[in-house]
Amino acid sequence: MERVKNLFICATPLQSLIAAKIIEVRKLEKTDCFLFYYSKVRNSKIDYYYQSLSEKCTQSTFHECQGGIHRRAAIARNFFQEVDYTNVYFASAHSIYVQWALSQKKHVKIFTFDDGNANLTPVSRLNTKYGHSLKKHIASMFLGNTYSIDKIKAETIEHYTIYPDYRNNISDNLKPLDLFDMAGNCAQVGRCAVVLGTVFDDAFGSNNAENVQSRLNGFMNSLDQDTFFIPHPRDKHVRAGNYQIIEFDRIAEELIVDLHKNYGTIDLYGFCSSTQIHLAKCDYINNYFFSTYYEQDSIGAMREHCNEIGIKPKEVINIDLF
């Protein structure tokens, strides 16, 4: 049986980035860390962050989620039974992999960290009892799961957050993390615009996606400054225009931090995206939110919630005018 002190469970590039920062801040030894990474897809961006975090762990494994709950339960039980761990670090409290990992040991210590906007918005799986349907939770209990989100919240020792000034859906015992500190390594002058894409089919419906993309292009072409477009990695609606398209195997936050080395001020435009919220406290960022007649209710609700918790944009821009 593999023996380690710290088990990290990650499912996204952002989670990997936060986990790496926790290892750095807590000064955890590589020999004491084990990584379990799971995802339904595997691409170059996910591999980049998986490999980067793996370098900080003595052992790591990548699990591609396949099959139904019975198959995943069997795989998870077999894996976690073969690893002896004391501390478990994770973000996705609703994940059946997380809950099965906790259920395999009697005396684990729980440390949580942010899963993006899910930790802030009231309409979040992290703000429910189970994180999924009661039927699915009961099925997981028959397969050996003894945890729920409520139980995880009750047993969480510390929660590492990139949102220290806001109420968190998991815990009140917050440990701040600064992922995007650029002190001493940035430009003082110059200005550029960064426009964040989204999954247009999901956000506006497949019948409206092309229309919204066309209006967004019209807005970007109207900007009279250096303009960069960062498409969402899952979106197919990418058009050329009077702007530079940035596509790399890194998350948008890190790409924007790199741009700050050359531009003192960055005007950041988007549909109230998680990236805008993550960078809202950076003094070199001017946030601008988009609105459109075609948006799903969730976009408007997120803008309203941001306003309630003090994340206010310079302006809300109606792109239907372009």
C-alpha cells in the first residue's frame, strides 16, 4: 500500500493551480503528496496543468471518467483502498470521487479549496445538501459512500480561497491565497483590451450563438487599442477580426497576467466570467460586463450577484448595439 500524508484530488486546471499554491504555501514535501486527477475529457490544456502539479507530487494518476456510477464506484474504491493518506485536499465537494475517498478512511483530515464561482454564487451545487440528486446520493450510499456536502462542511479544517473578502459556500475558516500577484514584475504604462469568449451555444442557445458572436466581433472591431481575444476552450465560434486571438495551453488568468508585463492597464471584457471575478481585485484590471437580449438567465443572475458582493464593473455594455 502506498503511504502518503497528503492526497490532492483535482478536476480542472484552476484546481490544479490552486493545489500547487497550497503545496508551496504549506511547504509540503514532494514525497508526502499524491495526486488523483479525474476528468471526462483529456486535452493539451488539462495535460499541461496535470503535469505541472504532478511535478510537485511523489506519484500521480489521471482517471478518465467513463461508465455509470457502479463502474466509477468500483474504480474509485479500488484506487483509494491502495493508498494510505491522512490529509485530503479538494475543491469539488459534490464529487463522488471525493466522497468515496473520504469514505475509505476512518480518520481523515479535510482541507478544501475553491472551485471557481461555485464557491460564491447562491445557486451552486456547493450550496446544496448533496450536490446532486437525492436518488444519485442514495445510490452512492449503497456503494459505500458515507459523506455528503453537509458532512464535508462540518469536518473541513481550513478552506483555501482566492476570494477572501466574500462569503464562501464551504467554510468560514478561510485561508487566503494570492495566485495572481504581479508585484515588481509588471508594466507601469500602456493599455490594452482583453475580450473573453464563452461557450456561445450554452450561454445563448445554438440558434442565437452566431448572432451574438457577430455582435461581439462588431464590438471588438470598434475598439481603438491593442485588443486580444481569448476564446473559451470548449467553444467552436472563433472568428478572425481586428484583434489578436490568444490560444495557449494555459488558463485565461495566467495569460492576462503575462500581458500585464507589457501593459500597465488591462480593460477586461466578458459575460461576467469566472476569470473576471478571479481578477477583480487586481488594481491593473478594469472590468466590463457584457449583456445581450439573448443571454440565459444565469448570466444576468451572476451579474446581479457580483453587484451584491461588491464586484462592480466599470460599465455593463449591451453588445446588441454593435
